[in-house]
Amino acid sequence: MTEKLWLDLYPKEIKSTITYEKIPVQEYLTRAYKATPEKTAIHFMGKNISYSEFYESSLKFANYLHSIGIVKGDRVAIMLPNCPQSAIAFFGTLYSGAIVVQTNPLYTERELKYQMINSGAKAIVALDLLFPRVNNVINETSLEHIIVTGIKDYLPFPKNLIYPLIQKKEQGISIKVQHRGMYHLFPEIMKVAKSNPIRTEFDFNEDIALLQYTGGTTGPPKGVMLTHENLISNTAMCEQWLYKSKRGEEVVLGMLPFFHVYGMTTVLVLTILMSNKMVLMPKPDMELALKTIEKQKTTLFPGAPTMYIGLLNHPDVKKYDLSSITACISGSATLPIEVKEKFEKLTGGKLVEGYGLTETSPVTHANFVWAGSEYNERGSIGVPWPNTDACILGPENTKPLAPREVGEIAIKGPQVMKGYWKMPEETENSFRDGWFLTGDLGYMDEEGRFYIVDRKKDMIIASGFNIYPREVEEILYEHDAILECVVAGVPDPYRGETVKAFIVLKEGAAATEEELDRFCRKHLASFKVPRLYEFREELPKTAVGKILRRALLEEEKRNQHKNLVES
């Protein structure tokens, strides 16, 4: 344990240590249903779903999984945008005793195949538009079942008739195919499945609730094993931090995708814990978000900086009443102070920056939402949450460094992952003397606030998405014309960072930006594709031939500054 200097900053309303029940995550939904069955749990594009319908639909999904052979510990992938089916499949999978594998709908076939093989998922719930992508990889994976659904399935009349439909035969449910896959339609499951309660043996500390994949800078993506305790403890911490929020009275804007752990925890699970209403958006749409906040009287809005920037820069933002917003915690990237101040002035609510990782369920630190400005410092990621210990470690240190000394941020707490799926060596290397090593360099001030100086790993965060340079570089190296390449995140006023590729072509070879863009889009999710390319004669290297990514970034910053001055 460290000396927790930050506890002296805690407002009296926040407890430094909280107790949380040793219950499975799905018990949150059971309790909310029993307490407020007729209350709206989900609002989706004009349709309201009560806690009663949400609970019964989740049980139907769970029973159906059992009927097709899914048992405790099996993995079920969910490849959906934010929609009722995503929430139902999440809780239904947990009710069945299986493990959720959140899958980004933007994944290419290559990325999808890797995740399905690594996780060993037996079933996947996929959007109808994504069915061909899933169908093309099924024979190379352990997938035995594809459950298909469409946005239209939960749209109210007449939107369900207007929304573009996918032909039933294209969903594979009524045609014979030349492989072992089994096909199921989500609406049919809701018609035929039973809603009997399911009880399975349960280990609070050890049972995995979620496999959440994150990329790796030096290897393949890793499946983060998050237990029921991890998720239960982190949502309980979040509720404590938002101490002015009231159970059953909040309306949460669900723009953060559930396939990212931040949205899954702070929107999906926290909403159900507090018996609140979540308003789901299948994709970020700033005009729709403005209309939704005004009409639904949204009070809580967890988000990423690009979301707040997008709303502030919308030409019609002042036409909408956003005064219902009371609290927003921003994550995934650095929150510019100008954005915080403008957003708070516009809405009258509070916007503060938090910090966390997939491996920590995800939140470990945040600034105080309602405490005075003297409690929060400009540029700080805040202080550790209740039940959470944090410190700064040097390269070889097992004891914390003194205030203001720069080292690696390390975490202890019940929200820290069980480990990486099928990667015992990676798991072992991520801990030192019980501390989880975040890979981020920072320091702590004399009062216990934490600051990030740099990212130890070269991860790029663009629009809230984590992008790992090596993954992009490996794809670029597959192009016949490329001799050398390095990928880095360069400053971007909207995305925070954007992906830039520095390219050296083989002698006599030719390639254009347009050609490389098309090539990358075949193999990478769109958010990982470089937005900028720079062709060079050579790349800066160390004496042993290692490419100096940091030198390129410094050069990029100087050029941007020069261009700004000249303009």
C-alpha cells in the first residue's frame, strides 16, 4: 500500500472505501426488474423498452443459448452497434453462464477471424449488414452459430418499414450453405424462446464475465479477462463518484459504443445498477445527439473529447436546450481545457476528465465532478477512485517514486483484470510486485493528483479509438512497393491524434496515397487506416537500425508549429 495523499482531497460525500455485493453482473438487471418492472430501461430511436421486457428478453436469449448447446464458460461474441439487441445479448449471455466477447463492428474479416480463433467463440450475434463478413470466416473459426439481427427489429412503426431491409435469404436462415454454420434470427428467438430464470454456479472472484480485446504494440491483440468482481466493483465506484446522481431518476446518453469497455461499464452496466434509463444511439451523430438531449432530457453523458468537440462545433448547437445535462466524465483521450470550459458554459453541467484502461474495467482515476476548482488541477487526470491504489514506479523500482518524479503509472484495485486470455507470460509481465503496469508515464503531485507525461507504448488514440502502430505497419509492409514504414499519431484538432504513415518505397517502385489507402482499408478497420502519408528517401534510425518514431513526431510538431506561425 502507498500513502494515499489524495484522500485529503476527497469531498465528504465520497467514501474512500466502499463495499460492493458479491453478485454476478446480471443480478443488477434482475434487481432493477423486480424494483421497477414498468420503468423504461432503454429508449431507442422512438421506442421504449421497459425493465420487464428487457429482463424477459435477456432470459429468452439465455435459454435459447442453452438450447443450442452453449454452456457455462463458452464464449459468445457480440458484433453490434448500440441497440437493444446489444444490451439483451450482453445480459442474456451472462444469464446463460457464458462469457461475452465484445467485437467491434468495424473489424475487417482478418481482424474478426483472429479474435474468433483466439477467443474460441462458439456463437456470434451480428448485425445483418455484417453477416457476409462473418459468414466468410466461419469455417476458419470455432463458430457454430450466427445469430442475425437488424436495426429495424427494434424500431417503432413506421420506422421499421422505412429502414433499409436485408433480404431474409441473405441472412442465411432459410438457405443451405456449404459449411457447418447454424443460423438464427434474433426476432424469431424472442418469439419462441422461454423466459425461465436460470441459475448457474458462480465464483465472484474467478468467473470471467467479459473478454475485451485490446491491441498490442509488440504482438497480437490481447483478450483482457474481466471478472464479475472487476465489473461490479468498478460500477460501484462510478456510482460513488457521481454521488449527486439519484437512482431511478437519471437519463444516460448511450453514444459511447458498448463494444468498448468504457461505454459498456459507464453506460450499460451502470445504468442498470442505478435503475436509470439509457438512450441509445447506434453511431455518433451530432445533430441527432443534440435533438436527443433536448427531447429526452439527458442528465448523464459519458463520452470522449471528440464527442464534446463535435457538439460544440455543430452550427446549430445554440438552437438546442442542453441544460438537462448535469455530469459528464470524459475518457479515451486528453480533454482540452477549452472544451471543458465551453461545454460547461453551454450546458450548465459539469465535464471532467477521467483515466483508465481496458485492463482496469476501465476507470481508475477521475477529477472531482462537483467539488470546487481548487480540488482539480489543469492537466491532471484526477485522483484514484475508492478502493483503488496508484503510484509511480521507476524502471526497476518496486517502491513508489516521490511526488513529481516521472515513472510508470501503476495500479492496484478490485477492478484490475484477472489477466490476458491464453497469454500467461504477457500477464506476468504486466505486473510487478502486485502492481499492474499501465504502460503510461506520469507523475503524482504533492497532494496526490496524477498527470500523464507520455505514453510508454506508442499507442495512438484517435476519436477515442485505440490504434497500435505495429498492427498498421504490418499491413503496410505487405504492400509490394514498401521498403520501410513507420506509423505514428500526430496532433489533430478534432480527433486528438490522427494516424500518419511515413513511407520509404523500394527502388524503382511506385505507390500513391490513394493506392495505399485502398490497400489498408481491405485489411484494417476504418479508424486504423492512415489519414496522412509522407513519402521519404529514408527514415531516422539509431546506430543499430531501429527507426526513431519519436524523432519523426518531433519533426512533425515543428512543421505544424511553423505552418501555424506562417499562416
